[in-house]
Amino acid sequence: MRDRLPTRALVVLDIGHGNAAVLLTPEGVGIIDAGPGPALIKLLNELEVREIDWLLLSHADQDHIGGAVALLADGRFRVHRLRANPDSTKRTVAWDDLIYEADANEGVDFQPGLTPGSAHDYRLGDISVEVLSPSAYLVSKGAGGRDRENRRIVTNSLSAVVRVIGAGNRVLLPGDLDRVGLDDALRHQVDLSCDTLVWPHHGSNPGSKGDSFVSDLCSAVRPAFVVFSIGRNKFENPRPELVRDLRRQLGSQVRIACTQLSRNCAQTLGTSDLGHLSAVFSLGRISGEACAGSIVVDLDSGCIFPDSAAHRSFIERSVPMALCFKKWGTDS
């Protein structure tokens, strides 16, 4: 399977409701978030990957770290380095299991800290990997604290924003970045520009009603392609009003894709085949719930799989209410 993928590729994994991305290069493998459940391990097995140079976990939510616990406990895999921002407010079994497994595993270089100061550690050959945010200030305040505007800092506020840079495509992976975290990045004048953006928080607007989160993020990033990593059977993301605002900010040329088929686009599953999907593992392929499925970004050429034409053909056949192609009126 590995020889069917680009030489330097980032796989944004269709993992249901959650986030996981795998960076594949001749020099090594890196993972950014691990999603819930066994999907990450299924992809790694399919690719015959056993050595992972580093695993970066954006924050402590189950849908970003659940797969990491299984990965660390599975003797078939060796993770050399693990980085995650600490969160003393997280009292979940998944978070406790993760830090226990990481600390107990002598082969893992585990350090609880993921800020811009550590960004130089993660380059793989010609691919740069930058940790852009959160600032040391915000991490030092910690979840449960308050920022200078007296807003509560939560787990999502501390989401690490990671940018993967190849010659042909730059991909931004912001975890569940919220208003506090975005303001922290903007205050520090962080360059968030990219070609491909995995939208934070799975298409649920993390700002309050009437907040400018969408416009502020779009203005800072200006992507040509926006991905929503969603699960069809959990919540109803992406929110239609968010897609509307995104279209108004970025225009009709920006490509939008969801890993799985949102209920906002189709209440029932169609009977169309999923032949447009990329070759790699996709959780929604098994259940018939995939839309774009797992997305493969060729970091050298900039090409994206599934390609836009094949994906659009699937949507036109099977997704009559697709948000990504809706003509949004000025008052809708």
C-alpha cells in the first residue's frame, strides 16, 4: 500500500468524529493526533508502519488521544517521542491511561509540552513541521485558569496548532482551537497561512453566537481547501451557518470536503459506490458513511486525493443537499 501513495504525503484520516493525521516521508513517520478507537492502528498496519518518529497530541480530548493509548500499549509499534500539553482538569480514563502508558514506556521520550519553542524537533527530511501555537504564556496559565481578558482557559484553548510544510502544499492542523486560543495566536502575530486547513472542532463553531471566529480564522489562514473531520453519527457537523460564513469569507473557489457524510447534507445514505475514495483506510468506507473519506495530500506536488472532480461527481449523484455546493444567499 505504501508504494501507492506519494513519496511525501499527509493522510488526514477518516476516523469518524475526531482527528488524526499521519505524515509519511522517506526519512520517517510522524502522527498528529490519534483520534478515538482503532482506526489509526488499522491505517498503520495497512501501511506496514512500525516505527513512529514522533506523536504530537494537540490537546487532551478523547477524540484526539484515544487511539494513542492503544498505540503505546501495542508492542508491535515503537513511538520514539510523544509531546502533549498537560491538562490537570482532565479526569478522564483516556487521559490518565495515556500519561501512565507514556511515562511507563521507557522507549518513549515523553515530554508534556507542545509550544512554538519545540517546533524545530519535528522536521522529516524536506518536510518542515511547525508548532505555531499556543504561546508559553497560555500553556503556563493552564486549563482552568483565565486569560488577560478574564476568559476561562479550557482544554480546547490549549490546542496545539501544527503546520506541515511541503514544496507543494502547506497543511494547518489546529485541533479544537477556540476563541481564546485563536486570540492568543493573533496577539502573538503568528503566521497561520496555509493551503489546506483541517477546520477546528469538526465544524462546530467554537465561538459564541455572533462571534467573529470564522471570519478571523479565514482572514488569518486563507486556505484553498478546507476539511471537516466528522463522524456522521455524532453531532450534526459541520454547522450550516459555519459553512455559509466560510463561503462568504473565502468565496466560491475554495474547496470544502467532509471525511464522512454529514446528516445536514443527506438524512439517509445513498446507494452510490465509493469508488472515488483514496486507496488508504477510511472508517466510513466500511459503513458506507464516507464522503471524501481519508484525504491524502501530496506535499511535493500539492495534489489532493480524492481529487475534486471525482468527489464532486459522487456528491452530485448521492448528496442532494450538500452544504459544500449550496448557493448561499445574502440573507440565508
